[in-house]
Amino acid sequence: MNKFDSIIIGSGVGGLSTALLLANEGKKVLVLEKNELLGGRLTSYTRDGFTVDLGVHVISRSNKGPLGEVFDRVGLETGLEFQKLRPVTSYNGKIFVFPHDLKDMMPEEEFNALMKFMVDIREMTDEEVSSYDDISIDEFLKKYTDNDMASSCVFNMAQIYTCLSSWLVSAGEFMRCMRYEAAARASGYPIGGCGAITNAYVKAIESKGGEIKNNAKVDSIVIEDNRAVGVKVGDIIYEADTVISNADIKATVFNLVGQDYFDSDYIKYVKDLEYSWTGPVVRVALDEKISDIKMLTQFGSLKQKEYYGNMEKGIMPDELNLFLVCPSNFSPTVAPEGKQLINFATPIPLGLPKNIVDNLQEAMIKTVEKYIPDLREHILWMEYTTTNELCASLGEMGAGIGIGQRVGQVGKKRPSNKTSIDGLYLVGAEAGGSGVGIELAINSALELFDNYL
């Protein structure tokens, strides 16, 4: 019988977290995933003995963040082991540790101002942090310093936390992300690849009696008398008391439900929501280990607004901003013995000129070669995923995270988990929550469960 207590559309980590919390309460739960592989942005797949992540990830707080909280609540161990990391940053061929090494790279007065900026954020109350939701972190930083190196490093942090520039990201949200990480000091990469997180969820959900179907694309959400009563997959209707969409909020409202079911103010609000930035991904399998780098963030310019302004004019920078992770240096099991796997992405806004988008792969490789000079000599195979391909797989125009954590879209102004349609809820990096990457989505699930389910 196709009748469930709750149906979750999408198997991203927000949807899987919700499914696990509900299944633990004895609810009959069904997760429907349109793709072959489960996990959304935490998908991994195998190729020639390598375990390959779809995205370029590290996990902000590993088991010490909301991931661990969800499993604690249901009385299970994650079974995950994380290899911790100390991020390093690079500019113009020089690798350095932030913020420690900056004391020798900028005037003492400016370094002290940057350190005060960071200390003040850590010492704020939660209420003080929220009071900065409606200004950018770039604007907040200018109260302390306008030094180019300091600004570039904060820009770099904003990109890692939210996949947005420092002049767009909310200062309050930046502060929350920074405070979470500083308190936990547990950033890491999962042994076995990011798909190991998805596998842990699937095992836990099934152990609690939940059901998961892949290759099950939801065509529409069934609404009767302003209540969600199920979903349609091809010719099959699955009935449910609640429907929880882990799909894109825009796709949910305009495609799965239809805008006629919502009032005009909400329709305008959803239309005006802006996604995080995106980023094409290069994955390189190497015939031997040639680098000890685990994670590297690189900024290609000390003038980031000029950098992106030139891109929008069709001018490719000499060096690119990059986020690089070498999964096999964290977890040797993701590559055959003696081999190496390196993934890297460059953050870009949506809608750049075609000549920039078409030439990003080569520009990314050239930038990486500043730090791994003999990269090309050892390539077994290389994959390049464009932003259009990310969009086809994940929706959301290929956004790196989801609805952007920018000014006007965080805190009280972030989309609510609850919609105006009875029994229809939103979860994931689209509604509620705060935090870095997947932790934003998991926190959304915790808020949904605690406040509405």
C-alpha cells in the first residue's frame, strides 16, 4: 500500500536527516530520489578503483556538529571516522597558515586590527551576532581595517563558509559559521569519501524501518483542499500525511505544486530569492602520489571586486580563486594503492560570459600547477563538471550550496520550513538553518523537526 506518514522529496543530507529523525519516532517514511545515486551534494561514485566525490568538500565540524547531533538523538553511532585538517591558504605561489602567518605579511597595525575583528566576533552574544544579519561581512570588516590582504583572507573565508563573496554574505551568518568552527575545532574529511556520510544515513534510516527509492522522480505534489496529501511519480501516487521537499524551493513552488496555490506576496518572495554562487569542478586521478597538500584555498587577487568585475567583462584573471581538496591524502582508501586523487573548484557567480566559462578548466589547472608543478605528467584521467552539468544533477542552477546566505536571506528573513499549504514543508539549504555547507542543511532538518513535526 502506497500510504506513508511522511514523504521526503530528495535525498540530500537535509532530507536524509529529516527521514532519520521521523523514522526514529516510529513514522512510516519514504524518501524519493530522482537520481541513481543518493546524497545530493554528498554523492560519491567509483571509477577505476577511485572513490570520487561529486563536489569538493571538507566537513566543518565532523561528528561534533549537527551531523553527530542527529545520530545522537536517534541513539546510533555515525560509524564515521574523520581525518582532521588544518587549512592552508595561498596567494601568488606562497602557502601560509591563516591567521598566524599574516603577522609577517602585513603591517603590524593592520594585523592587530584583523585579530581584533576575529576576537570580537568570538566574544559576541548570539543576540549581538543576529543584529548584524542585514549588513555584509565586508562592511563589518571595514570598521577594523581595509587592508587588501586582510580583506582577501576574509573573502576567502566567506567563500569556504557560504560559496558567496564577502560583499554579499551576511555578517551575522559569517559570524555564526566562524563561531561554530572555532568552538568545535573539528573540521575534517570522512574516511571513505563523502559518500560514506550518505551511506551512514541510509543504513540508519533503513534500520529504523524507513524506505528509500532512487530513480524516482517526483512529477508533482498532490494538493487537496489546501493540504498536501501525497506525490505523483509517473503513474504512481504515494499518499502521505506530510510531504517534505528537499528539492529546490523554486522548483517546489513553481513546478511541483504550482504558483496558483500560494499568495502573490509569497510568489514574489520566492522569485526574488538568490542562490549561492556555483563552481565548476575538476577531478584528477594521478598515477602516483606527488603532493602532500590536503586542503588548499587560493585567492588569485588582492582586489576581489576587480577580479570578478573583469570576469563579468570577459577578461580571464591570470590566477584563479580555488578550493582544492586531496581526498586520498585524508583517506588512502579512496584511491588505489600508490595513486592519488585531487579535486578542485573555482567559485564563480552565475551568468558569466561564455568565453570565461568555456576556458575555466585550463585556467584552473594552470593555477594548481603553481603548487603541484608536475600535475599533468601524472594524470591517469581527468573529469570536468560544468555548472550546467551540476544544475542538471542538483537543480538550483548548479548553486554550490542552495539559497544564498546573503544579506536579506538569513535569520528571520530566511525562508521558513513551513509553507502556507497544510502538511507541506521545506528542508535543506533552502529553508531555515545556519552554518557551513551540509551543516546548514542538517540544521534546517533539526529546526523543522523541533518546530513543526
